[in-house]
Amino acid sequence: MTYKDNAVKDLRIAYIGGGSRGWAWTFMRDLALEPALGGTIVLYDIDKEAAKANEIIGNGISEREEAVGKWKYIVADTLKEALTGSDFVVISILPGTFDEMESDVHEPEKYGIYQSVGDTAGPGGMVRALRTIPMFVTIAEAIRDYAPQAWVINYTNPMSLCVKTLYHVFPQIKAFGCCHEVFGTQKLLAQIAERELGIADIKRDEIIVNVLGLNHFTWFDSASYKGIDLFPVYRSFIEKHFEEGFEEKDKNWMNSTFSCAHRVKFDLFKKYGWIAAAGDRHLAEFMPPIYLKDPETVASWKFGLTTVAWRKEDLKKRLEKSKKLVSGEEKVELIPSGEEGILLIKALCGLTRMISNVNIPNTAGQIPNLPASAVVETNAVFSRDSIAPIFAGNLTEDIRQLMLPHVMNHEDVLKAALTCDYDIMLRAFRRDPLVTCSKDDADKLLRTMIANTKKYLPDGWN
């Protein structure tokens, strides 16, 4: 990397999953809006045609006059080609297809087990991990061999197990996981503060929080705005609006698959005294089936069950959009996404310094009453070639007890995936709070789900 005029214009970023029809365009957009960075993006994807499409789209963005960050997009045929010489590696892949995810999400419904996402916890998250972990073993080995000094940014779910796998295979890797769920809760607090305090235009990043927990099961034990403690403000709002929840300015939970009225996090605050800091759809999956008992219960808490049929239909729309972007019939709108990935790259290049939430191993004791081997989400300081985790403090014992089954499952699912050990996997499966069926039914369900995803699993599962 060469520094000149407070900029780095010769970066090389390997993008694994570079054929993405969604996140890649967000990444390209943010890169184009950052004047202090530039260089080459090497797109690698098992779907090479999708990567070639994004090569055209990315170079088209870079040629636009309003694109102040200039990048050359190229496609690599192999991981070795993509990684060699890279300063950063971005991983954003879909492990398998939506056909496999259909089994992850909907097969458990035959046993009365409902999931609102199915990519992190619950039966769906665990089986998704079985096919994701072997892919991440391959990626980690390639990074070790071809780009051992690169910073690695993971966006793939299940986040905790993806990051855990990278460190298991290559302990010296410089990897971290990025997730925007915390940002959504900061935004919620900003909007509640505006209403309760009569203050206009509070920005999301002006809400200062201490983050601690697991990815998609994060919590705030403190939150403030310019010296104002927001816990009493949040408590007051909940007391007045618990039944209806919070309807955001720009979306309604009934009109969007990914929206909610935040009633789950309000209920968790009433029960545990801390602010649960992820979307309700994710939070609900880490708990016993209080919020996911059946579709009627889900609706009463004002969030939705994401059907894979919706995801498949959305993919069709994205494929059509990709064609239009390649042909020039449409253009990517160059507006900031609100994600922080580009800002973190900028900080790691030494151009700035910032604090953000990050998923990394707990080896610095960020959360002292969780194991050092756990991958936890806390704040960290990003600066030149450095991530320094911030001491987050202990979880309350009640919240720690909610975390422990998932922490233990991360260990067991990783071990099961690496050794193709069905008994270990079944133990983890039955430990998950959502799996309330009998031992025999859990065994039948797991065997069916594994059979449905077998083509993405090692031969040892046959």
C-alpha cells in the first residue's frame, strides 16, 4: 500500500462471493463514494458468469463522474489468483442455494418448530453451518497459503461459526465479522430519543453504546446521547407503548419481510433490564419458543416468518436487475448504505481511527464470563493494521445463561462439521432452545435435514 495525499489508491481487495446480486452492489457503491481509497477489486465466485456480470457493473460505476473512489474490477479463476497480493479479503457467500435453505427453514415446521430467519441459530442455522464450515476451511487454508497478512472481513452467516472456523484453521489470521444489526438498534434509540426528548435529527452514530454478546444476540448495558442516559428514556417509552410497539418513520413491520415493531426487544428489556440489540427476528431464535410458538404468536409480537419462497422470488428480481445493470438500462444509485465496512478498511489503512462493533474471538477477555474460545461481538478500536477489542464487561447471570447453550453449540457444531460426527451434531441440535420435540423426533428431523443438504457436505456424512 502506498500513502499519498492522505489516501491509498493501490489497494488490492479479494472479494470471495464476488458474484453476489445484492451485497456486492452495496460494497461497490460505498467504495465509489470514498475518495481516500482506490485500487483493484478481484472478484472470485464459483458462479463465474455472475462474477463477470459484477465486473462490468463495478467498472461501470467506477467510470461515472460522481464516483470519487476509483477501482478496477477483474475476475479471478481460482482462490489462489484472487488472494495473491491482496491487502484485504471480503467474504460474502451463500452456502448452498435457497433449495437447501427451504429445508433449513421449513422442514422443522413439520415438528412444530418455527424460525424467523434460519441462518444463525435454531435447526436451520446449525444445518446451514454444516455446509458452510467446509467452505470456510477451504477459504482459510487458501488465505493462510496466499494472503496470510491480509485483513479478512466476513459478512457470511452463521457469523460466529464462520469466524470461529477461520481462526481454527489458521490461528494467525487477521479476521473479523461485520454485522449491521447493532446499527438498527442505535437507529431505534435515536428515533425514540427524538420523540421522547423533543430533539430533532439525532444521527445513528451519535448514540454511544457498549456492545456485548453473540452475533444476532447482542445487548447494550449502556446507551447515551450527548451525556443523556437513554435507559430511562427507553424504559419510559416502553411503559407507554409496549402493546403497539414502535413503528419506524420509513417502514412498517407488515409491509416488509425484514421489519418488526420491536416488541420482542421491548419484552426482553422488561425481563432482563438490558437493551437487546438485534432485530426481533434474530433475537427470537435464540430464546425458547416464547415468540416463535406458532405463526399466530409471531404475528402478535409484530414480526414475520421469512419464507424461502419470498427469497426465491426476490432472487429472480435481482437476476433481472443484474441484467439491466450490465446492459446499462439501469444504474446503481450512488448513495451511502450506512454500512461501516469501507470505513473500517480506511481505518486499518491508517487513514483514520474509529470504534465499531466486531465479531472476533474472546481471547482478550472482552466478556470475562464467557469462554476465551467463544466468538463474541463487542466494540473495538480500528486503527492502522490493528483491531483492539474494548473491554465490554460481564454479562448478567440471567443473560449469560441464555448465551451458554449457543456458545456450547458453536463448539459442538464446529467439531461435528470437521469430523462428520452425527452424535455430536445431534447433541447440539437437541440443546438448541427452539428444538422442543422429542429425542426421536429430533433425530428424524436432523437426519432429514442433513439428507436435504447432502450434496454440500463432505463424504463422511454419507
